Amino acid sequence: MPSDTSQKRSPVRGPLGLAGVVAAVAAMAALLALVILRPSPLPADDPQAQARGETAQPGAQDHGSHAPAAPGAMPASPAPPPPISAGDDYKALPTQILLTPDDPARPIELVYIFWYGCGTCRRIDPAVEQYSLSLPHDVRFVRIPAMFERNATWMNHARFFYVMDQLGREKDLHGAIFAEVQDRGGSDPSSGHALAGLADFDSMARFAERNGIARSDFEAAWNSPETEARFRHALDYINHLDLDAVPAMGVNGRYGFAIAQGGVGRFFETAQKLMADERARLAAKGE
């Protein structure tokens, strides 16, 4: 089944509830990362810039020294995080564009956007999968690749996602593709820029062949109208969100946000808040 075809989710059960699952997933992601999670900025106009997605955005957390408390002084309690708000945590969009067909039984669309070359996307991928399986029955979860039209590598990786998905192999090779892109990339000797693996058609076709897919089948899927239609529709959706980093999410085509300084916990909390807002909005309309 294609990865961007919505799948039914079971209602959350058990004593934890969805809030407990979110907390557990955030804790799991923090353990997996073992480093401060940083977003992968969308690349600059240079077609090789940010090819491996590991460069932090400006304004990263300050890790400088701090003066110790005076002897006998009680340590200050950490300030509570500010409320999740538009502008700081997410972008409210002027119009709505859905990626998947509207479904009255599952009226909340949650789209997760990643790039195979993004180190943070790879680290939190198990947590995202666990989170997606915990979502209530009224949510349709979709996973799509990031795209950036001025960078051929990002566009090729996105088409590769849809080709492998059409062939029914993206899900079982998802981790292997991350590894191939991030662990087997090299550097451009002329510029010194990092190069992600699987950057062109031939390298992708060879990867497919190593994994039991005939080159003729791969090429047919690469050039198929279905792949092209899904690719273009996803590109329109991503352009609509107008985000500048991955991993990212879109909620009901009305909100977009990327992982930020608050880390993966805030990322999932923002999704929860916006989905709750959408439930309330739809309920008020009687939908």
C-alpha cells in the first residue's frame, strides 16, 4: 500500500492515553538522538549546499558557561515553556490545501515531511513511527518526502520515494535508504561540499537492483504517470506549507511547522495542539 495512502488508526487505549504516549515517544526520541536535535535547513541555491542536512540553523541554543549559584542559595526552578503559539511554533496558512482526499470518518490530516539526507529525520524516525501508530481513529497520517525545486538531489530523492512506494518496497527499505544516502555519500572534490548518496537515477536504479527490483521495473515506475502525479501533488502541498526546514509537519493543510529549538517533544506537542484546534473547529461547524 502506498505510504501516502491514509491508513486507519485505532483509538488510543490503556492508562497512558495519548498524552502519555506523546511523552513516551518524546523520551524515546531523546534517547535515540543522544545529541541536541537540529533541523535540516532547506538548501541554498547552490545545488550541493546542505546535501547531508546536518548544518544547524542560526540561533542554536547557547551552551556557554553560567555563573554558579551563591553558596546556600536554592537552585532556581526552570521556567515553564511558553505556550505553543503561531509565529513561534507554527505557521497558520491563509488557505487550506489537503494532501489526501477529505474523509468524514477521519477528518484530521497529519502529514509528516522528511528527507533521506536529514540526520535528525533519521534519528527520530522510530519515534515518528511509534507516534503515528498511537494516533486516534479520527486522524489520517501521511509520510511524504521533502522537496526543494532548486536542488536536484532533493527532487531526485523525493521521486525515488514515490517510485519505491509504487513498487511496494519503500516501507521495508526505508531504513536501508536512509543508510545508503547518509553513510555512503562522499564529497565533491571540486567544491568540497558534502554529497548525499543515491543522488541520481543510475545510483538509485543500482540500489533497486541490489534489492531485487529489476531495472526495467524501476525505470517504468520512475517514468509512470502515477509517480509523476503523486510527485507533483506533493510538491504543490509542500510549496503551500512554505517551510524552511525538515523534519516538518502539516495539519489539515491549515498549519505547518518544522522541528525547532524545543526539540522533538515540542514537535509532537505542537501537532497535538493543532489537531485539537482542528477538532474544535470542525465540531463548532457540526462536521
